Amino acid sequence: MIERHYYRLRPLIYYGDFTLSMTGFVAAFVLCLHTTGLAFALSLFASSACLYRAGAFIHELTHQYRRGRLEGFYRLWNLTAGAVVMMPAVRFFDPHRTHHKTGIFSTRQDPQYMLLRTDWKLAVLVLLVSPFVMPIVSFLFMLAASLGERVDIEGAIERYLERKKGAAVGSALPQAYRREMTVYSRYYLVVVGLYVWLWPETIPLMYAVQVGAWWLGILRIPLEHEMRAYRETSGARDHVVDSFTVESPFAEILQPLSLRLHTAHHMYPGVPYHNLPALHRELKRSDPEYRRSVVPFMTAVLGPRRPASP
């Protein structure tokens, strides 16, 4: 167990960090319209990276929202970043919480554990194709959700993949979230409609920025777990031996917030991201097995191998 102070949440840090990220996204996006060549490429990357960081707060909300101190931030995220990526936070909640469940983590029923190191077709689809498709998919999901509960694309996809692949993907949306999904999706539809009407010439640029943000988010996935084979089941130790932490400047871009220091996050998912660096230092000092999970960037890219469970 760790000391309780690591769980202390500071909402002002969330608001400040998120505001800077969204401001950077907008400022760099506008700069793209007035630059060319290398300056344009750098501005495009900066806009994508800032949007990705702002969007990554959906991961924080998944773990922190139920604690009752981020209600205002939750609404702010859904009304701003959620509208840009066209995805309410609730769409991410259950798949990611399932990913963290001991017994399900790293098994076929883990919707966020993909065998990207052994299934090359899946790796190509996820790492190279999906970033270009996800903005369109998000728009279609938003459009369907705005029609209300009568249209259940998520459930249909889940049933199809379970029938064909025998594994969960976490697409089905729990009934408790459906009304919220519909309300926010209708709001997003209005926002997107106004954007297209008022600024249609920037649509290709917005698509490029979203592709860049999705790509950064997807490229980080293999840096966090081995993803060579499924387990039959998993225990608490597997969260340590099959999670990896990269101490590299690249991690600030590819793994923002609590996506960084990933082993500590899997061990203690309730710790807010701003307390993870201190927890990481403490675990490195006191836990030899944790120290073995800290690997160089290229080792994470190539894929460390997890020890067998005892």
C-alpha cells in the first residue's frame, strides 16, 4: 500500500493544464493558416500534440470522475475537447475500466489489449490505417448517437466482433450512459454544423490535425504492454510485469498525463497524474520488481518480454 497523500487531487492543476492544452491547439491551428513549409509542419504537429494532450484528459476522467471533485471539469471537457474529437467521455469509461480489472487485464476479454507484436495485419490496421479512419468513425458514431437509443451501432459492432473473433472490444455502451451520450452528441452535431458553415475552408486542416492527434495516441499503445499473447487470467502481479514505463522526453508527447509512468498507473490507477512522478520515484526506490518495468524507449518499441506468472 502507498500513503494516502498520493491520492490527493488538485482540480486547479487539471483546469490549468487543460486550458493551456486547448489554447495551444487553437493557437497552433490558426498559425497553420498563416505559414508554409517547415513552419506549417511544426504548427500542424503542435496543434495535433496539444489536441491529443487535451483529449487525453478523458483517461483522467475515467479514473477520477467518480471521486466527486471534477464535476465542473467533466462538463468543461465534454463541452470543449469532447466536441472537437466528437466523443463524450462516457464512451471511454467502461472499456478502459475493464482493461484495469484484475482477472481480465491482458486476456481476450480485455478490450484494450491488442496483440500488436504478433498479429501484423492487426498492427498495420491499428497503427497505420486507423488514425485516418477514426475522425470519420467518430463523426458517424456521433451522428448515430444523436438519433437516440433506437440506433445502437456500438452494440451491433460488439455483437459482431464477439461472434467473429470471440473477444470483447468494449464498444457496447451501458444503458446508464445512453441519455448523456445522446445529449452531448446532439450538441456536438450543432457545433460541427456551425463550424462547417462558418469555416468550411479549414475542414481539411482540421481533419489533418485530428489524424495527427489520433496517430500520437495510437503510437503509444505498444509502449505500455507486451501484447504478444493473451493470458487465461491475470493477477495483481501481472499489472507490474506486463506494464512498462519509459523515462524519455518522447513520453511527454506520446504518453501525457497518467498515460506516462504506466506501471505505477496500473498498480495505483486512482492516483492523479500530477502525483505520479513522486509515486514513481518512491516505487523505484523501494520495489525491485517495479524498477525492472522501467525500460529505455527503444526497448519498449521492440517489446520487452514479461516473466511467466509463478
